[in-house]
Amino acid sequence: MGHENMDKQTKEDLRKIARNTETKVTESILRWKYKKQGKAVPQNSELQRRSRVIADEAHQIISRRGKTVWKELKQAVFKKKTEGG
């Protein structure tokens, strides 16, 4: 396996890990939300499905607005630095 292929595989592995983590975090938030609202938490398979859907939707939004979000983040960081923070 060449260096370029290894880099592609490593990037793909990291993407999978990130997606898995995003889904697990979303699942935790959903569990908390259901409990806070006094609603029954769906079974694990349904909760996992909903978490994947929400994480995928968030990814699509971030992809569409990614440059804007990144620009806003940089501006916020720059503003914070100029204010002495």
C-alpha cells in the first residue's frame, strides 16, 4: 500500500470515527431531551436511527454553511483576541 493510499485510508477511518462519535453524542442529547421532557426514551435501535438522521442533517447544514460558520468562528476568535481575551 503506497503512502497516498494509506493517507486516504487513514482519512476515511478518521471520518468513520468522527461520524460514530457524532451519532453517539446526538444519541446522548436525545436521551437527555426525552427524559427532561418526561417522555419515554425510544428503544435503542430507534434512538440510534434518529440520532443518525439528526447527525446527517447537521452535517448537510454544516456543509452548506461551512464557509460561513468558519468565517464567523474566525471573526469571533479575532474579536476575542483584540479585546484582550
